[in-house]
Amino acid sequence: MRLFLPSLFLFMYAFLSLVLPLRWPLPGKAAAAVALLAASMKYLLYEQLGGSFFAPDLPRPVILTMEALYATLVILAVLLLVKDVAALAAWLARQVGATWRLPLTPAFRSTFLLAAALVMAIWGTWQAVKVPDMRKVEITVPKLPASLDGFSIVQLSDLHIWPLVRRDWLQSVVEKTNSLQPDVIAVTGDMIDGLPELIGREVEPFGDLRAKYGVFGVTGNHEYYFQADGWLPVFERLGIDMLHNEHRVLSVDGEEIVIAGVPDIQAQRFGGEGPDVNKAFRGAPDTTRILLDHRPGTTGSTLANVQLSGHTHGGTMFFIQKLIANYNGGLVNGLYDVNGMHLYVSPGTGIWGGFASRIGVPSEITRIVLRAEKA
């Protein structure tokens, strides 16, 4: 069962560090244990009551509450770890004659840490589902023609429409995106969390996206969890040119720029063709090349000047970014130089309903601006 053991560990650690040391009667400790266990079993409840680990069929307020409670448990475990390390340091200091002790009583410390975790989790859950702000990223591209200096690409990634962010939210994102008047819009996967026949109406605002030279997209892993073959015609109908190991050549003020895209590697698991960068760029002119690839560490392409990716959600919380980075080749959030290629990893525009809290890692609508090298 997905994430069962990590969630169980969080429960056990919180119970041993927070509840067990308290001088409460047994019924009080038992009640606290039940509350912590219920928060930790979020994914089990999603599967058993909502029918899906990825997109539970539950009322949105219920999912938001469960997400906030689970985030509270995650944050609480981190705060308790800091407390326990400090307690250990104080104990070691006392062994050599110091008088160090943690401030306040154990009951007050526990109450304070629990309250702090809950407040941070509520704030983080709101951060995760609000309409994101715009972030501007300038990328200097070697040999970029002067006429392409200032060429702009608005990247939308990991929107995860349904069950938390829905049609109204997407409409606001589309309006913000269009207000930037981009040359190109790039949608780098994980657009949905649901089947076409169930949530098709929710994604209709995609059809309002407008860019001077086109709207392009690639599949993420979540498209394949919800019948990608059924979604691809929907996206195409809504005006998103889905690039599946292929490219388009854009003519911009007499210069050419290539936009290529590859599918997520999960396509292979579902009987489809996986990412093939060589095929995507086959026949493309030797000019400025932009690659759209949902996962930052999948292809390791040296055929592109710039790669735009997502998938990681930026780590969602700053204190677990390194953990998430370990599963993505060390790439988690922001701009990287990969063998001379510029790689931008978006922290995501939306949020997956299975881990919907952001602490120090805000979502964003990313405006990528290409810059020519200065003479």
C-alpha cells in the first residue's frame, strides 16, 4: 500500500516523542494516539473511502481537512526531531557538568509544538491551492539571435485538475497567463487527476489559453494513470499541441526556434512509446532548441539549449527538498546547468491532492525569458 510505512513511522515517532512522555491518564494518551493514527492513515482512507490513492472521490472540504491534518503530522515530526536533538545535546552537556535544560515544561512544549505545526499546516495547505503568482526567470542562451532576445515562454506545470483545484481555479490561472502575452505557452505534464468522462468539463478553460506562436504540451505520469489515450484528443481539441517525441519549428522575425516534447516514462508501463529525445529532434534545424519533458532527470538531453520540466512540485516543503531531489537526480526546483543545457524545474502551478501543502515552496506561473549573450 503506497506510503503506508512512512506514514506509520510518522505516527509512531509523534506518539513516542510527543504523547508518551506526558503525564496524562491512559484514556487521554489513547485518545491522542487515535487522533495521530487517523491523521497518518490518510492514504488508506483515500483508497478505502474515496476509491483512489491519486484522486479520491470525496468532498473537497474533507480532502482539504485531511491534507491539513497530514501536513500537521509531517511538520510536527520535524519539530519533534529538532526538540529531541536539542534534548539529547542538553543531556550530553549535563554529563560533563553543564546545567543545560530545555525551557518550559514538557506539557507546554508539546502543546506549543502541536499548535505551531497545525498553524503552519493550515497556512501551507492554503498556499498549495491558491492561484499562484507569476515568477520571471531569465535564461541566457549562447548564440541566441538578437531578434529572439526577449522571447517569452510561460510554463504551466503539474496543475492536477481535480479533486482540489478545479475549473474556477484553472480559469483564473489561464487569465493570469494570458495577461503576460507570451510568445509560447508550455504545459509540462500532470494536467489532470481524473478520467475524461468525469472531469472533462473542469479542464475546458485550457481552451482559452492564448500565445502568439502556440500552446504546446507533453504528458506527465498522471495522464497515464487516468487513460492518457482518452485525454490526448481532449487536449488537442482545447488547442494544446501535444508533442509526443516530435517537434515544431517556429518562425520568429526571420529566425527559427524549435519546440520539442517527449512523453513521460510512464507511457512505457501502459504499453506506449517512452521518451526518445533523438526522435523528438530528428530533422530539426540546428538552431535554438527548447525541450519539454515532464521529469527533469529522465532524458539527460544534450540536444536542447533549454529544457522545461516539473514533476517534483519543488519538494513542496523546504525541509524535505533534498529527500525529493534524491529521487530526481538531485534536481528539484529552479534553474540548473546540466552539461551546458539550461534546465528549469518548475515547483508546479497546482498541487497533487495526495500531498497538498507548501511550506517555503510556493507554486508559480513561470515566465521564461530568453536572453542573448551580451557582446
